[in-house]
Amino acid sequence: MHSIAEQTAARVVERLRAEGFEAFFVGGCVRDLLLGRPPSDFDVATNARPDAVMALFPRTFAVGAHFGVVLVAEEVSGEADGVQRVTEVATYRSDGAYSDGRRPDSVRFSDSVEEDVVRRDFTLNGMLLDPQALAETGDVAASVTDFVGGRADLEAGLVRAIGDPFVRFEEDKLRMLRAVRFAARFGFAIEEKTAAAIRALAAKIVQVSCERVRDELTRMLTEGHARRAFELLDETGLLHEVLPEIDRLHGVAQPPEYHPEGDVWVHTMMLLEQLPEGASATLAWGALLHDVGKPATFTPAPADGTGRIRFNGHVEVGVKIAEDICRRLRFSNDDAAQVSLLVENHMRFGDVMRMKESTLKRFFRLKDFPEHLALHRMDASASIGDLTLWEFAKAKYEALSQEEVRPEPLITGRDLIAAGYTPGPEFRRLLTMAEDAQLEGRVRTKDEAMVLIQGVGDRV
């Protein structure tokens, strides 16, 4: 069963070929089809120049015509009105120097598909597929053209740079992070020379924009193989460059009675291992950063055996470090706030069974509280494995309606003024007192709330 995206891209190829041009599927879609995975999108490579591509299709966008890239949009029948599928069509090219470490300073369009693929990043992304041959035979492997040894590397489970890895990584330093992500996603190893080049050039990753680094790290965290990705970042030296705060988790001992799994690095990796594919970016970063304050607050156990290892204030320190990381990587304000909230509140579950009803309900008001629940479950599973507190909090949270957690206040500041109270800082205490009683079921009406606070505070 071919996806709509594949059918749309195949029609683009068919139209180009009908006009006498070469055209193939290229890149990740070919790799995924060979691996038996459904591709998310389909890219096309052709010898047609951008102006010819734009002349052939009624709706196009020249998003990178200078680099030979045109988006072809096609309205898809049977879908909602106005829904279009977009296929990226790139003209064969060879690249000039990459002085900014990201894009070529110049490109030269080519009529040779082989010249085009050898400029690409990895062999697993450098293969071509003839969709018409695939439609006729149904044989993916027989429909593939491979100038770079990509099929052999797929079978061997290797991520290998095309050509000289030093050249490929000097062209675009982000490719070093992409090598790690692909290796983690597919369970592959990084080929020896490719890995050696990454280790040698790791310090140059700082030349990549913070936004591109953030997005690549987020993909690693949310593709379902976060632990392996971060272990590879560590092994290649990239972790020390992009997230030195996480690199510092190595060797930070924890009290064995609470953390029999080992040091903070091991504990954090065990959390990452639990992140499912499709996890939200904020939960994933919260899991990564939840204990980031521990290295700076480590206090060894007393030599006389009268105490244990402690991390006093690690939550507060961790929040500050998390905020610094989110600022450095230019997270959106909303995402940065949620990551910080996850770090700030991850220890509060220790008191959840002793909280007053009002305190518990306010805890449940935290933005995206299910993410806090998920982080605690992973945290507990990666230590002593006791899920009692998680089960209690989850059951309570799911049993309460939003009206019970966040009811309309029985009284407001206007009610206090009408009753003769002087506006000022005391208002907050009085309103909180009334809300506590409301959340705990001790008062149920406005009159009962006013009686509760009667005689408390200063009146005019």
C-alpha cells in the first residue's frame, strides 16, 4: 500500500520523465524503504534546472532555487479542501566551498546523478530509487541505484560518511550530530573512519547555530533511542561540547540506599532509555536535566559513617542550569518554562502522600501535569523501582475533575472590600485561607467562606 506522499512524489517523477528529464527518489525515503520502514516524506532528484521544474508544475515554491531546490505542491483529491502534498525537487549539483560550515558558497548544476549523490552526507542517504520500476516489479532492492555503497552499509549496520569524512564534516559540522542520531535511530555503529573524524572535529560543533544544535538534540531525545544517542555523543566527544553540564554527571556518586543503579550519569541514562518514540520535547528535556544540579551540590558522606551523600539545594541549582541551557539553545519561552517546571517539581512527589488536600490539588494544577507524572515514574523506575508514590498521585489525579482541582473561587477581593477589609498584602492570605478550605471541602458557599475569615485581618 503506497502512501499519498509516495504517490504524489511518483507523479512528480513521471511528469519530469515525460518531458525528457531524469528523475529519481533520493535520500532518506530510499533508505527507509530498504529498511522496511514507512518514509515520512519523499524527495526527488532530477537533472531539470529549477526554472524548468517551476514551468512544469502549476504550483511551486522556489525555497532554495539558488541551491537547486523547488517545492512542488499538489492538491490531493479525497482530502480536506485546500490540503496539499509538497514534494521537494532538487536539481543535480556539485558544491563549492562551505565557508560558513553550513551551506556551499556556490553550486554548479550538473547532468550527472552520480556527481550529485557523492556530495551528500552518508551512504545510507545517498541512494536513488526508480519509482516506476518499483511500481512495475514491487521489488525495492531491484529498483535502487547505489553509487556509494549504501546498501552494503545498511546490511552491515554502519553509518559511513560519503567520501572523506573530514571533508563532509568540515562542509557542515551539524553532520556530526546527524551521524550520532542516525546510528542511534537504526541501532547502527558509526564506521571507524567516520567516528575518528567526529572525535577529531568535535570541538568545531560550536560553529553550528544554537537552534540547529537544539533541534538535532531534540530529535535524538524524542525518536525512541535517547540513551544510545547520548552514549554516542559521549563516546565521540560531542557531549562535552554541546552539553558540558550533562558531561559533568559522570562519576557523581549517589547514596546507594536510594540509587543502587549507580552515579548520576547512569541514572540519567536509565531515564532516557524509558523515553518512548514521540515523547514531547519538554518531557524529554526535563528527563535529561532533572538532576543537572547534583554535580554542583554533591556533599560526600561523613567519614565516620554517621550520614550519607547529599545534594542539598540541587533542585534550585538545577532550575538555574536548566534555564541557562534553554536560553543558550534558544528554546521558546513556553518550552523553557515547562522544562524548568519539570526540574523544579520533580522532588515534590516524595511528599505527595502527606500533602493536605488543598496542597495536592494545587500540585495537580501544574501545567501539563501528566508530564510531571511521567517524569516521576521514569525517575523512580531508574532508582529503587518503587512506584507507590506515582500510583497514588496518578490515581488521585485521574479521580478528580478539573472543577474539583480548579473550582471557581467562593470569594474574591471585591467581596473582601465589600465586607470592609482594607486592600493590601493581607488579601492574598485571606483569599488563600478561603481557597484552602474550599479545596478541602470545609466550606461550600460564599457565606461559609466569609464566616471562616470573619475577624481575621484589618477592616476599614
